[in-house]
Amino acid sequence: MDIEDCEAFYQEEIAQEMRADGLDPDHETPTYAWLSDHYRGFIAHLSRNFDLSPGDFYAEIGVPPNNEEDDDSPFAFVDDQETRQALESYLRELRDRQGRAESTVATRRSVLRRYVETYQQVNDTDDLLSPLRSERGSSEEKARVADTFDVLRRLDETLNTHASRRKYVQEVRQFYQHRVDFGKADYDPTTRLERRFGWDSAPDWDNPALDADQIQALYRTAETSADRLLVVGVCGWGLRPIEVCALHSRQLTLTPDEDDPEGPDPYIGFEEDERKNGPGTVALLVGVEELESRIDDLHDEFDDDWNGYLLPSSSSKSGHISTETARRHFRDLAEEAGVAVDGTAPTPKMGRRYWYTAYGAAVKRVAERFEGIAEEQGSKSAEVVLDNYLSKPERRRHRRDEMRDDLVGLFDS
């Protein structure tokens, strides 16, 4: 079954079974436990063929249909009011009191949403707070949390490394620890969770990257403008997967003015709080033709109804595709192209690592070019010359010229 077949199966079979069990598919989705009892093979099919958890699938097909449209809370699905308010309050404090970047808050929000959704499905409740009021039942709650992470690590493609699992636990722990610190909880149920799963040793931070030949193979395999844009975005522009997914036409400056401080190259602009790290603009040294082709395709397809996103989605509340969908497309391209890293299909992050590797090499070459001048000036290193004798636009131009040499030809059909 493809996704459309799965949606039809859900509406025609699963929804009817829910009604027979006294559930209301017009206003709720089944818990993970219920779905596992009745349709275990369906869960396996979603995971194996589409890398979707049940929650991802529900979001993909837009169920339940009668959610409150005027409720913009990211935790609108949480039935327990106190838990919902605690999650929202915690994120507000991160943003307003602690001054965290919006991208940091967005990451924490995404992690907590996925965690609470999975906890809800596994444990038939989304009340995270009541069990924390006394350590008397702490062993049972720690078991429920462990069961939740058991499901998460099997269904979430991002939890495929030792380091990513530890990081995910730490993101969730911040919420629980916040409750403990302010006297709202007697204990943290994620304590020693890493040891329980064998994740407590120092992680291997070896981050593999795609090479140029593999990127060329991916690009040549991509048949649609959307897939080509995805490959160029992460490998040729160095964008995070979520930045590619959420790329909007208003961010693009394809024909800069002569006096544009960013220089003559087309570029993508980001708001100050949109990027956790990195510059507020990204030069488009390659891929402009692909970008223009994608824009033309979207105008032809949607005309005046286009929402401006380069990778739009009619079923997503955000208006653009999710990172899970992007990873799935990337994986499918890799499998079709015969590209693998350490025996497994690569993720978009591995394409982004190529860009950073190439950028580091370009910066080094620029520095080496000025070593002779540094010696004449009696400077300790070429970096001193670059900082003291070249303006910021000049340094940027030198780096871009070097980087362009690495990228030209990478995205030829």
C-alpha cells in the first residue's frame, strides 16, 4: 500500500473498528496500544516503508478532521490541562525569561511534542505531572518513560546514533528538571535513563559526510524540481533540513541591487531569530537555475493559490513539508542512486556536512594564499592579515570564490 492506500485503509477499516470500540475517529486518533493490539502489521508497514510513526501518519493525512482550528497551541492534542499548561509555560520561559533563540525553542518544542505524543500512545494518558508528585510511585513512572523511549528509538529516524539518543533524552530531561527545580515535582523520571538503555558511555561523535561523487549521483537521480531543490539546499547551500523544508520565496534575493551589502551573488535571507548558529544570509553560489525552475513549476501548478513555500504541503498546518518527509525523500533518492554511507542510506545532514567540509577547506586555501603577505608584514599567521587588512566584504568574496570552485559541476545533470 502507498500512502493513499494507507489513508483509505485507515478511513474504511481502522476508523470503523474504532467506532465499534466506542472511540470517536472524528475527534481522536487511536492510542498506540490500541493500534498495536488491532493492527500491529499496519504500524510495521508505516515504519518500514515510509519511516512514519502512527503520529506522523495521522499528521500526514490530517486526522482527526475536527480539531479546533482556532487553537494554535502546539500542544492542543494534550487532554490533560495541567500538563498542557506546564509545557506551554516552560517554552515561554525559555523564550521570554531566558532569552533563548527562537530556533532553540522550536527544537525543544518539537522534541517535547513528539515525546508527549508517543507517551500518550504508549501509556494511554498524557498526564505527565500527577506521577511526579510523590516518589512513592517513581519506579512505575520511570518504567512508563522507558517504554516511551523504547518506541521512540524504533520509530524516530533521527534517533539512529548514540549521540542523538543522548541528546534527545537531555532535551526531554530539561522539562522534567525544570519542574523539580521549582518544586513542582519530587523527582525526575529520566534519571539514569541513559544507563538503562546503555547510552551512558561517551558517544562516538564521528559524523560521516557524503562525498562529491555521491552528491552528483543523488542529483542526477532526482527527477522532480522538488527533489533537486532538496539535494541542492542541503549539499550546495549548507542549509539545515528544516530550513530547506521551510524555505519561502520572500527569503530569496535572486537579483541583488548594485549597492547590496551582501554583494552581487543571489542569496537567502533569514530573520535574526531564525538561525541558532550561522550567518543571517546564505549565498547561492550554485543552484539558482534549479531554484528558478522550482518557482516556475509552483506558479504553473498553483497559480495565485501558491503559499510561497518552495516545498509546500496542503496537509501540513505549517504549509510546508516536514523534516521527516524530507528525510524520506532523501533516503528514497539514495536507494535509487545506490548511495550508502557505512552501509546505510544517508540523511540530509550528511549532505550538509559535505558543505561544511568544503567550506573549511576553502577558508584554509584563502588563508594559505595570504601567507606570503603575512611573512612580509611580520604577522604570526595569515588569519591576522585577513582580519586586519581585508574588509568583511573582501574576505567574504575570497571565501566565496574558493567555495564556488568546489561546488561548480556538482549539480550537473
